[in-house]
Amino acid sequence: MNKLLPFCLCVTILFSVNHLSQGQDSLQQKGSLKSGTIDSQFEYIYDVSNNFQEYKVVKQTNLDLLKSNILDSMKTMRSSVGDLNLIIDNQKDSIGSLNQVLSTSETEKQQAIAEKDNFSFLGIGIYKVVYSTFMWILVAILAAALAFFSFQYTRSYKKIRKAQRDLEEIQEELDSHRKTMLDRERKLKRELIDAQMGK
């Protein structure tokens, strides 16, 4: 019995050591202070710390390592925030320049539209719509004047033709009357001559 006790004690110690090493391995697998997030590192410190009454006893080296990790993380985050702020500033500058380009383009577009709808005539800026309306009104006035003068010309031409026909008729009547008068004058002269010869 006394011989068995040391053997049992050795086996128990071996199992305890084995169990402790497996526990450490599982804790190592769960997390460490060399990798993982800050949350997982806090969890790891909490798990590996010893209990003393209601307190946790933490190794100074673990705290120093955790502090170093947190400071590194904060430094990285500050650097990232600085980079992001730089990117934001660059993007603000880009947006500002793009807005300026957009404003310039809008102004140029408005000028192009105004130039397209506007042109200079005798040194006066005129809208194309006004010019087009004015030209069509002018064409309509000229067409109306042409129609009026054509009508007047046709009417005058008809009057002239009628006057010419009347003149020709009067001329014919005059010629006929002259002929008749000549014939009568000749006849009277003959009669006068015959009457003088008969005496």
C-alpha cells in the first residue's frame, strides 16, 4: 500500500501537468498577446490571469505587452486616420476643382447657346428668332407689294389696251371720216367745175 501511494501520486502529478499543458495549449490556441485583435488579447489576459479573492492577478510582462500592442494599434489607427484625412482633403480639393471646372463648363455652355441663338448684323447683336421673324415679315411685305403692283400693272395694262383699241377705232373712224370728206370735197369740186363749165 505504501509503495502504491508514491506511484499514484506520480501518476496524478503527471496527469495534472498534462492537463495543465493541454489547458495552456487550448489557451494559446484561443489567443495570445502576439496576434489577434485588442479584444481577443484582453480575453487572453483575463483567461491566463490568476484569481485572488475577487481580483485577477495579471503578470506585469503581459500588461506591458498589452500596453505596447494597444499603443501600436493606436499609432496605426492615428496614421490611418491621418491618411484618411489626407485623402479626404485631397478629395475635397478635387471636388472643389471639379466644381470649378463644372461652373466654367456651365458658363461656356450658356455662352455657346447664346452665341448659337445670337449673331451680329450691322454691328448689332440680334437673336436668330428675331432676325428670322423680321425676315419672314419682310418677305411677306415684299410678296404683298409684288401682288399689289402686279394687280395694278394688270389693271393698268388692261386700261392701256382698251385705250389703244379705242384710239385705233377713233383713228379708223377719223380715217373713214377724212376719206368721206375728201370724197365729198372732190365731188363738190367736180360739181363746181361742171357748174362753171356749164356757164
